[in-house]
Amino acid sequence: MSETYFFKQIEGRNAGLIGYFRRSRPLAFIVAPILASVLLEFNIITLHTLFYVLAAIMIFASGYMFRLVDTK
């Protein structure tokens, strides 16, 4: 669904934006676990605190979800 919405919002001439969109999800799958591992390994953050940080990020990100308009 995210790709359908994305391609309805852009034009075909935006090759750079399409490339960024296609690379962002696999990059997140690599960066997020590495960052969490480093934070937990060096006791910068505890697992309990990391849960609350991720919950706050998800709540903040849900605000963008409610602004989406159905394109039909």
C-alpha cells in the first residue's frame, strides 16, 4: 500500500525520489539493528528505556499517517 500511495503522489520524472524511496526501507533494516546493538552493548540505553523510546517514535510517526488522504 505504501508503494501504491507513493506512485500516485509523484510523477514518472522523479527518478531520484523513486530511488531514494526504494533504498530507504532496506537501509532501515540494516541501520536500526546495528544502532540498537551499539546502544545496548555500551550501556548507553537499557532495553526497558529503548522500548519507551521506540514507542514515542511510533506515536510521533502515527501523526503522519492520519494526514494521508485517500487518492482513489
